[in-house]
Amino acid sequence: MRIVIVGAGQAAASMAARLRASGHDGPLTLIGAEPVAPYQRPPLSKGYLLGEMGVDRLLLRGEGWWAEQRIELRLAERALRIDPAARVLVTDRGHHPYDALALTLGARPRRLPVAMGGELPGTHVIRSLADIDVLAPELRAGRRLAVIGGGYVGLEAAAVARKLGLEVTLIEAAPRILGRVACAETAALVRDLHSAHGTTILEGIAISAIAGTERATGIQLTDGRHIPAEIVIQGIGVLPETDLAATAGLALDNGIAADGFGRTSDPAIWAAGDCASIPHQGGRLRLESVGGAIDMAEAVADNILGASRPWQPKPWFWSDQFDTKLQIAGLGTGHDRIVQRGAAPSASVWYFRQNRLIAVDALNDPRAYMIGKRLIEAGRSPDPDAVAATPDLKALL
């Protein structure tokens, strides 16, 4: 069986490794548009941007591993279209017949429209190694940075910039930072952390444009204020990469629509990672996380080989900001009660829905994270009052 994987990120590398480990002995090709072998993305906005990690530490596999595993790694090659009838992937460098095709295309960062200055020199996004290689030399002490968007990527970039000595203003159009991904209690802890380190955070105010003609000079707010800045980072989320799937006629729904096994509307084509969504609790779930990419890719690899193993998401995430590690287990969407234990610098926030534990945010509290994660994955829910009152969280197990 000829298997072709398109996309060269975490999901692709995990899938290729699982296929070989599970006994697939046939041709296996991995095709990526970037000129770099599969690498970790989370450190890009943390250690790599700060200059504490080199490219060699980002790589998911050593240089010789791909050849040892007889995986044909084709880099700097862009997929153009799929011919589902002929089962052929067409790239800018040739044709690749397949028996099974896996789309692990990831996501691309959103940008503001050109009319709003979204493409001006001096504006940046954070998604790829190339993005950081362009941004990092600009982050020099004393310069002014404006970050658009108060999600995790924007906050991580703001933290790095403050550590490097820049003046940082972060602007969030929603009423508060982390509005889409965390409760108000967690957002307050993170806001206080940034304020203590000198970041200016503006919430509940939209921007009308990135100012400048030849180059970005700041941010124009809708209330008339101007925020001067030599550098602008757009941290306004990502869009799943679906163009290749769309031109092939595959079903789309919050990304490339896959079933619970990772199979798309074409039985020979599979999807995993940030680009893919699966049925979940009456809707569709698309996880933008390393853990989700690894777990789904391994399940899809098994299913390509005939396992018929549905993927059961077990969401977990993390974010490093200043001297704080935020670890998250579960999905807090739809919570109706919050229990907070402790205060900065070490605290945990527990999410409940109808008295069922659904998520935990832990700031510098790895014990709370591990216990919460074990409870969620086991489907066990301690009483919310017990979470608040017990001196030793281990008793909840």
C-alpha cells in the first residue's frame, strides 16, 4: 500500500512514525511545503523567539531517522491539487500516486485585511520558523511592540518581548483576554502576571487600522487613540488549511470534515491535526494543540492499517509566560461553575458543568494539573465543594 502524507508538522511526523512502528512496510512519502524537516511549533513563540533554543532542538527527529525508517521526506514541495478518481496528488515537483492519502496540513495565521494595514512591513504573524526568523531580529530593547490579540500566542510573544526589554502594548477587542479559551478567573491571573511585568493590556477596544504607509508606525484604535509602535504582531487566531481538500471536493465543516476514525468524505483520504474536525457532542471538534495532533495522527495511522479505532480526544495544552507555566487539561466550554484554589504565583482553576469536572487550568501547580487530568480522563468528578476545601488534592483520587 502506497501512503502519502501531505503536511510536515507534528501530526505528519507522528503519523509516519506510527505507521512504521505498526508494521507498514510499503512506500511512505511525507511532503512539506517548508524547507525544514518536521519541527515543534510551540517553542517558536517561547524559547526559540527568546533565543534560548536552536533549530536543532526544534526538530522532531534526527537527520538520519527518516532514511533509517525508509520514509521519503520531500521538503520545499507544495501540493497543488488532488485527483481523487486517479488517486494522485499533484505537486509543483511531480505526481504522487497513493492508495491512502493523509492530509495533515495544519492551519495558517489570520491577518488583518490589506486595507487595514495587515501586510505592512513591520507587521508579523507567528506560525512558522520563517516567521520567527524575520521577527526575532526586530525585537530589540527599547523598541515599541503592539500585539493585536489576547490569546495564548499573543500573550507568549508579549512576555518574550518584555523579557527582551521592549515596551509592549497588547490590544484585545473582546471584553477580556483569553475570552475564547479560558474563564474570567484564569484570565485575571494571566492579566495580573503581565501587568506585574510591565505589559500594558487594553481590553474591550477594537483597532481601526495598523498605521503607517511604508512601514507600520503603530495602531489606530476605534476610539481615536493612537498607540505608537515600530513592530506589530498579529495574534488573531488561525484558519484551518482546507484549500487542497476543497478543490478535491471533500466535505468541509470547521476544517476538513472527518469521521470519528479520521476518514474524510473520500474513503481513500484521511485527515488529522489542526486542519481536521470530528463529530463531538452533537457538533464538530477541531483541536489546535500538540497533544491533539499526536493522538489523532496515531489513531488515523492505525485506522489506515485497518484498526477501526475511533479517536477519543483527551485535550491538554500548555503556555509559558515569564516565570509561569500554565497547564490545561480538558475543555472548559459550557462550564457553569468555577472553583479556584490558591492565588498567584501558584493557583488552579477547576471547571464544572452540572457538577461534572470538565477542565482544569493550573498556574505553576503541576500537581493540580496531573490530578485534574487523571480525574477528567477517568470520567470521575469530585464534588466542587471538596475541590475548594480539601487540603490535599491527592485525596480526590
